[in-house]
Amino acid sequence: MKRWGWLAGAVLAVGFACGSRGAEDGQERFFRAYSIGFADLELAETVARTLIGHGGAVILDRGERRLLVHATESEHRRLAEALAATDRRPRNIRLDVEWDEVASERERGIAVGAAGSDGRAAVGFTVRNRETRERAQTRQTLVVADGREAMLRVGEEVPWLEWIEDWGRRVGASEARVQWQEVGAFLAVEATLVGEGPWVRIRLTPELIGRVEGRPYRRRFAQASTELMARAGETVPLAGLAQHGDFYARFLVGRDGRGAQRTLTLSLTPTVLETEPPAGAPAEPERR
């Protein structure tokens, strides 16, 4: 409902500007059925009840996604215009997310040598300090409804968990430390189409999700949210999310199954997907 709030105000303002005062003298009332189409049911009902004057009637038929309205010709005309403004076809947005992963694994140890070839006893020590780095690219694909969000997994483990929780307390994102039994790092990705496109507003919010005392638990860091604008079909690198660089330098780190640390950078490519109209929805109001 949140994306319809501004639209409801605008629609009702238009209705009042058109002179919604109640039934006009001398006009006969009659029933007309309005298909809701893509509009929000509760929003459509609110608009209708506001625009229809005293003596009229509005019945919400949820099963058929329509309004049955008893009103005058003038009220029907204003209602049809208002509902047309709310019946915006929703669209899905596909987000292709490319991860550039650098995995590093450090090996430390001491090697002990054996006796020499001449039979004399000898012991040798060698200090071994070696770091192995591997680089890989992976891709995840998310499909999210316009104005909604989906979850993007960052890592199954959180190496900088203590630092992240301390940061959360400093900025007011959390009050007390919890004892995580298991925890993973995620990004909540909200995608909203700007007008009819092609620009897409993308909002990223880091979140920890796991279990505390045996129950599901999640902690969102809204203070570290970041937004970017991307044109449909174009790839946008996030460039380390410099707005909260210290935080993301530790949040975008994970460990794989071998215990190797993975540092992540990512880029996003949005694609707008069209949505087909509901099957069997009438194109025009039915007069009764």
C-alpha cells in the first residue's frame, strides 16, 4: 500500500476539484460495475466512497475484483476518471547481480628437517607463511515487483560480526549485543520504477539474518542504506558503496566452506518486465 499513498491523495484532490459534493439535484441514480484491474482494492473503494455523494452506494466485490456503484451520471463520470488514474499496470524488475569475489587463504607453519646425508644428526627449521588468492565471478538473478524488495545473500558467515554490531550500537541501529547461534549477511534490494521508466531507483539495506536462542532473528541496518539510480539495461557498479565505506568494507566479506575469506564487490543490471493484464478483466465499465 505504501506506493499508493501519494496517488490516493492526488486522486481525491482531483475529485474534489471536479466538484464532488453529493448527488446533483434532478439526476437519476443507476448502478454501474467497475473492474478494478491492477488498482489496489482498498484504495479503489476509498476513492469511490469519497466521490459518491449521500444517497449513493458502493459495494466492493472482492471475488470479481470490481466495484458496484449506485450513483448519478456526473458521479460515475468523476469516479471513472479517478479509477483510471489508479489503474496503473504493475511491472516486475529483474536485477542481474554480478559478484566479483576475491578469496584469500593464509597458511602458516613450521617445517622440521631430518638428519643430513653424512649420518650426522641435524635439525632444520623452516618458517612457512603463504597466502593463496583466488578470483571468481558469480551471478545471482532477482525478480522483484515494482516498489517491493527481495533479499540478496552476501555470505553464510560474518567474520566481522562483532565490529558490525558495535557499529550498529554507535548509530542507534541496535541497543544490545545478542548471542547469535548462526548468522548470515544479506542485502535487502528494493527496486522502484521512476515514472514509466527507463530509470530505476535501487535501494540497498544491509541485514543480518539468523537464529538467537533457537528462534529466527534479523537485524536491519537502515542507517547504512544506500540508493542509486540505474537505467534499464545498463550495468551499474556499486564501487564499494563509498557512502558507508568502513561498514561495507567489513559487511561485504564472507567465508566459504573451506574457511577462506571472500571479499565481494558487486554490480547491478536492471531490466523492466511487462505484466499481462488479468485474464477476463472487462475493458469498459458495465452499465446496469
